[in-house]
Amino acid sequence: MRGNERRGGVDGTGMLEWYDRVTGVFNEIFDSRLLTVALFALLAYCTLFTQRKFPVRWMIFVLFGVVLLAFVTLTARSGQRARVRFHRGMVALWMALHGMMVVSGLFYQDWLTESVPLLIAYPVVFSVLCSREDESTFRAILRGAVFAVLPFIVVSYIRVPATLGYPGYKGIFYNTNCLSMCCIVMTAAALVLAYAGFARKARRAAVFYLLVALLGAVTIALTLSRSGLLALLGVTCVLFTALIVGRAKRPALLLLALLLAVALAAGAMIAITTDKMHEAAVEDYELALYNHEVYGNPITVPKPEERHISMDDLTSDRWGIWVTIVKNLTWNGHETSVVQEWVAQDGAGDRSFNAHNAFLGVAYNNGFIAGALLVAYTILAAVRAARYYWLHRRESPYAVTPLAFCAVFVLVGLFESVYAPFSVIGCSFLLVQAPLWRDDLSRIGAEEV
């Protein structure tokens, strides 16, 4: 053991030793070179159920996800003995957040399915991934993400011709948002791999991943998903900033390119928002006109050209859901994720609506305490991801990975309920957390003992 070992943090070595005792016989069977394959299987499974929008019982879905997560953990362990020390703040917020979700599950048992794997399984994964060298771990996660989503995109274009305009292209997916969420995971991973390829002068691989990223970006634009475009812009900003502060020889040109990307994305989002609001106004008026002609109901909806823009129009009805959530928060959550109060108020009939926000979703489902803890954990993770990149910006281009996926999670999470152990965005965000749990961010692997 090195003499300059840090004594801070929470000693996670016991968890690692416990894991080795329990799974020692399996570690002789599984090879760490299978990690990319294991991660591909896990993320492909998450993509499949995002594509179908979870058609089976949630408990069964989570069960199979845990099995695949165990497969990832088995293939990740390199075999050498290592000392792992966790950051106190990350551990405390994680345990408090998911402990509160378990408490909520004691009142409403459906939430136990999600909270228990988050509370127990992922820390074991973190301890194992912390004991590895980070670059190979990031490379496996990124490649797994790219090749998990890419086949679904290719099959979408083969089976469903691309379309332009409202209501957006969804391919073989349940809806446009599902396609967009999978695309942004693939695109973010491909952009980081392309960045690493150019930095390491692996130009063929870099060009391939750049083309994959371009395919993902075009598909996101076709879906007309503003959350996807916003997340794509966020990842682009992260990578351009990483280039500017880390490796760029001509930062002015990169800054100009970044400003151009921001302008294009802003223009696209304004155009999409305008088109969606117009189409919604036309649909509402035509429905009111039909009800007037058939049933004699009065027309209470203004003509499309006379309609005033509201926050609900700008957010595709999300604003009303968010306001209703805030008004109805409790300390221990609600029985289901359906915002029943908003459904009753809006007259939405039998349709079901989730929170369309990761942070408000946890606050509504599991209580406002859990929601506040998720916000705190995400902020701390983002700060540590930025610091991790800064410490390793010159030695590894993969150091930007946690920051890139944190941007994806936050920007999509503002508009979609993606914090779940095996949602495609939630899972990819959680997998890159492991190095951030390490107390000493200056290390790129745990200390061997």
C-alpha cells in the first residue's frame, strides 16, 4: 500500500471484498474483455423497452435489468485487489435519496421496484467500476451505447420512411420522444468517441463515430423533439468547451463554430415550437367546430390566428402538469405516477400523464424530500464531473464522458421523466457516475493493495 494514501471519504473496500467472496467462482468464468458486450446488452435492453414504452409489468422489466446489471458487474471486475474510498457527499446523498424512495415504497409498494435496485445494486457496480482504470470503462460504456441504439435507428429508416414536419418522425418507436431519447444517448456517446479518436489520431474510427453522431443528430431533428435538440446542444457545448480549454490550437474558430451551432439549434427550436403551437391551435379549433356542428356545443376555442400563446402552448401542456404537481406535493409521494389532479382539472378523460420532468417526477412519486435530494445529488455530480474533466483533460479525452452524460440527463430530464434504474437515459447517466464516487478525483483508478 502506498504511503501517501488519502484517509478521507468512506471506505468502500469492504463492499468490494464482499462482492469478491460472493461472486469469486463466477469471476473465474467471466472475462473483463466482455465488458463492452455486457454493457451493450444492458443498454440494448433499455433501448428496447424505451422503443416499446415498457409493454410488460414494471417489476419484470426491472428484474431483467438487475440481471443484466449483475452481468456487467461480473465482467467489469479485473481481479486485482484494490482500495476504494467513496466521496462522503455522494454516498450520503445517494443513500438518503433512495432510502427516501424506499420509505415511499412502504406506503405505495409500486415504488419499491425502482428504489431497491438503486439503493443496493448500483453502489456495488460503482465499487467495482471504481477499482478499474477509467478510460477502458468509459470506452466500453460509450461503445455499448452506440451499438445498442444504432440497429434500432437503421431498422426505423428501413421500415418507416423518413418524414418531415408535424407531428415528427417516430420510426419503429412508440412515439417521437422515445426515439429522441435513444438518439441523444447514441449521439452523445458517438461524439465523445469521435473526439477521443481525433485526439488519439485514430482517424478512421473518429470519422465513423462522427457519421453515427450526424445520423443521430438528423434523426433528433426529424422527431421535432425540443428536449432532444436541447440535450444535443448541451453535449455540443460541453465538447466544444472541452476542446477550447483542453486541446484546441485555434480556440477562436471553435468558439465561432459553437456560436453557429447555438444559433442553428435556437432557430430550429423556435421553428418547431411555432409549428407545434399552430398545429395544436388548428386541432383544438377543428374539434370545437365539429362538436358545435354535430352536438350543438358552443365554440369556446379561439380561431388559430386569434389564439394567444400560453405557457401550456410553449411546453406542450407540461406547464399545467408541473404547476399541479407543485400544488399537490406530499412528503411520502403518491400511489401512481399519473398526475390525477391535472387529469381531473383538464378533463383529459382516461388518458394518463407522467410528470414529464425527472426531478418533479421523483418529487411527486416519492415525496418532495426525495425530489430535493435528487436535485442536490445531480448538482454535486455535475460539479464533480466538471472537476474530474479539469483534472484529466490533458491525459484522457474520455474524461469528458461524465460531464457529457450529466448534460444529457439534466436537459432531457427537465422535460421527460427519465430517472429510473433502466430507462435508457437514466441507466447511461448512472453508469458513468462511478469515477465521481471516488473520493480522490485525481486518480483514474483505485489504489492497488
